[in-house]
Amino acid sequence: MLEKLLSLPLEQKIGQMLYVGLPATEFDAETRALVEHVKPGGVIIFGRNVASAEQLRGLLDSVREVSHVEPLFGIDQEGGLVDRLRKIFTPMPAARTIRQHGDLAGARALGRITGEVLRLLGFSMNFAPVLSIMTDDRDLLSNGLYSRSYGRSPGEVLGYTMVYLRGLQRTGCLGCGKHFPGIGAGEVDSHDEMPVIKLTHDDLLAQDLAPYIELFQREDNMVRAVMVSHGGFPNIDLRRGTAGGRLVPASINTEIVTKLLREELGYTGLVVTDDLEMGAIARHYEIEETVRLAVEAGEDMMLICARPDLIRRGYESLLQAARDKLISEERIDTSLRRIAAYKSLAQPPLAFDRARLEQLAEETAALNRKLNYTYGGKI
């Protein structure tokens, strides 16, 4: 895989650094044109892309068929509020529900069920688990993380996420820890605006970063991918902001991605941005600037999740920066090495099996009953 990626022409190397959304449920002319033009390193699926299990598997298989280098196929399938498969599969329980019941076995079961379902549908990666810590005080904040956290302390989050990751990754589906370096203390939802986390460097190390540090130090190398948030961290970002005085979001901030994550914490795996179309960043930066800043900060892959025009603009901007030597090919190859290492772990999809999906749906329903998790029934 590494030799294949490093031997690609520059246009395709740039495509490998983009993780893109698709516009529709079908592999129509617009979708085909987008995939064939960008040749993305990853494809992420949202609820808008999901109509049925067979349709979804067919969509991903169609992307595979036209891809010279197979993309990563990812989804945010956390359970609870963030459940992209709710239209076609029994809704999955929230992390908070599992933690409230003190059910480590439930976390493992959720990981295992999720992993197998995703592989049957054609996925290789799940953007989960969330490693945010939600204390009593943080529960009162409007940041959208209330039900998505596995714990109120670093130890609780670490314990549940380790068990969840074991269940998920033993099925062959890769996970991704998010949202580094922790946005549980943010007062707003980054889908709308940048959350500002005013913790000091030492407070972050003791609290929000503690689960990451423990996971990074494990010999089994459990966390192979990390998603960086769009949070602002004024007390650990010495630059404070851009020429306009704005605080630089973590996802495009060298202080966070390179100095904190890579150098201080010694993380060597794949690093991806959160969606660059989210309000926290899109309100303040055009996509052409955002993708370049992300690469300069040290990101390996950039998520652009919805609009084909923005995906194309981001791609063309990166390509032009590389052609103009504003981004060196050596820098690009550094990320390609990490992308190749992660892709080498990705497993081919399981054969589609409707009967097995129905069995897993029943297992999910049984888990929901055990947890007293109500979701209004299958829809």
C-alpha cells in the first residue's frame, strides 16, 4: 500500500488527503464525477445517503469499483443522537445510557454489533468513540455532547472506550478517537460556532487529555486514528489567533496538531480534521484557506462532508498549493505514509447478508431492553 500511494501522481496524492461526503443515495452522474475527479482517500456516509441496506452497500461498492486506490469508508455510528443508520437498522443506545447502567459488557456488545453491521454494509471505519469527559457542570452546557460521553472522569471514559474499541476493532472495523484535545468544557456546539475551552495546559493533561495519553501508551496500539476538533484553546495556543484576532481552531492549529498531539504526546497514527464545513470553522475561513492551514498544522486527512462544490474547491486549492511548492511533496508523502499504514489495517467488506443483519438488529433490540433505552421503535 505504501509504495502504491507514494508512486501516485501529485493529483492523486492530494486526493488521498481528502475524506469526502457524497451528495445522494445513488451513484449518479454527479457522484461519479466527484469521485473520479478527486479520487478521495476516504468517503464518509451520512443519513442523507441511506435509504436501505442493499442500496447503501451498492453505493459503497460502486465507489470501490471506480477507485484506483480503495478509499476508507467511514461513518459516525456512535449510537444515541449520532446514529446514521437509524432509518434502516434498530437504533443503537447512547454512550451515556451504557455508562449510567455501569454496563461494560454493554459497551463491548455495542462495539461488536456496530463493527459487524458496518462491515456487512461495506464500511471499514467508524468515527467513534467520543472521548469527551462530561462532569455535572459540563452537562449543563449546550455543546451537544451530553449523551455522547462514556464518563464523568478520565478513568471512566478510558475504561468504557477501551472496552468499546475492543469490541469494534475485533470485528475488523477500525475506530477513531474524537474530538481531540477534548471539547467537553466548551459552551457551544461546534456545528454552529467555535467552542472556547479555557482550561490550562496542565488542566487538560489531568482531565480531557488523560484518556488519550493512556491509550497512546498502550502496547496494543489501540487508537490508530484521532479526529481533531474545531475548539479554541486560548491557554495553550500561544499565537492566540490570526491577523484578524480570531482564535485558531485546533483542527488547523500547529500548536495543537503538531506540538501537542505529535510532539508532546508522541502520537504517530493517522490524524483527521472534524468536518471543515461545520460552523465553528466555516464561519471564519474559506475552504481554500482552511485545507492549506490544516496541512500546515499537521493534519493527514481533511473531512469535507456535504457540498460537492466545496470538496472540489478544497481539492483544487491543495493541488495548486502543491504545484506552487507552498506545500512540499515531502510533506504530502509524510501524510501518505500514515494514510497507507491505516489503510493497510482496513479489512475488505463482509459479504452482504440480510439475514445476519436482522439477527444483529434483534441483538441490538435486546441490548436496548437490557439498558431500558427507549428510542420510539424502529423507523
